[in-house]
Amino acid sequence: MRQVDELVGRLVARETGTQGDRPQDYVVCVLAVRSFRLSVSSIQLAVCGYTDACPNLYRTVWEIGTRLLDILEHPIEGALGYLLQGASEELGAARAEHQRREEDDSATQDADCRLSALQATYDQYASFAVARGLDPRVLQRKHGKLNYRAVCSRHGLEDSYLVNYAFASGYVHEKNWATGEFVSNEDGGRQFNLAPVSGARAACIVDALRSALIVMQLAAIVVHDSVLASDAERALESLTLLADRDVV
């Protein structure tokens, strides 16, 4: 993980911002750091023996990688669409809370200020789009909430959606795939295991590292850092398989 840490450090060691010619550089740095933190968390969970929780985390890292593909294809539109969608959803939640507080006669000045600040953030991102002749609503519709399968298909990666994403998505609680990891039926009795397990720890660690390195390679390509992209690719190619006995 130290190698991934070093790569992320090199990526973010550049001037970025939401305003200017390259908002995509800011967005990919945010997403790369987010994927790094999720990968570290996944590895910690795997080492501790709670491997059934790992797919929930690298599912998000997979989504980040797919968003980077969209930004690679549509740099300005993809970056601003991401920012607008995030600001819009946070603003929507704040409005709902504010309305409920008003109905309950429990509105506060802090809540009013927070709502105003979120609205200002959304308006600022919208102004960046308008200044480029882009419609904020169109950006949100096309690049805010992504159709992950469509993005993968455009890049010839639909199998990744059908296999990798489907597997990781199966571990969310609605789908019940993870139950076999901690529930067993033996000798006519049912056991619910709350303790750590030793199996699949190495596989989960490798998956976390691979996902993080893929994001790093894509992020480097977006910011036009060919050396960083090559280093991420080499790290990805040199990733060796671990055995559970190697995890301590």
C-alpha cells in the first residue's frame, strides 16, 4: 500500500481548482484520494477477518474508476456534472431537513446559513458551466448520475460491469449474497458467526490494491501525467497474489 500512497501523493502535488480551465484535475484528485481511503479501509477489514464487508467498499472504488472513464471521455462535462450532482443532492437533503424543521417550528439560524451556503455552492458550479456555454441541467442528467453499464460499454468493458460490479454489488444487504460468509447450517443447527474469519483475506487485499491502482492509472491519464500513469501501470502488473498464510 505504500506504493499506492506514493502515487497518490504525486497525483495531488499539483495546483487544482474547480474554477479554471481544468476542473477535471481537481475532481480526479478528490476521487483518487477517496479511493485510496476506501482501499485502506478494505485492507484493514480483510486483515481483521471481516472480509464480507470488503466488496461494499471496493464497489465504490469500481464506481470511481468508471466515473474517471467518463471524465476521460468528457473532461469538462464529466467533472462539472459530478460537482453539480453532488451539490444538488446535498442541497436537496438540506432543503428537506429545513422544511421539516419549519413544520416542527424548530428551524435554527445555523440551518438557514447552511442551506444558503449549499445553494451558493450549487450556483457557483452552475455558473462555471454557463460560462462555458453548457447547460447545468444537461450536465447533471448526462454526467451526474452515471449509467455505469453504458460507460463500460462505450469503452469495451461491459464484462467488468456484468462480473466485477455485479459481484461487489451482491454483497450489499438487499441481495443476501454475503450471508453464507457468517451463517452456517451444520448437524441440524444454525450458527451465526460474529467473529472474524480467516478465509479470503489475501484475495480481498489484492482486490483492494488492484482497484486502487486502476483508479490511479486512470487519474494520471486524465491529468496528462504520462510518467505517473506508467508507474501505476507497472505497479498494477507487478501485483502478486498473496496467500492467506501471508496475512498476519
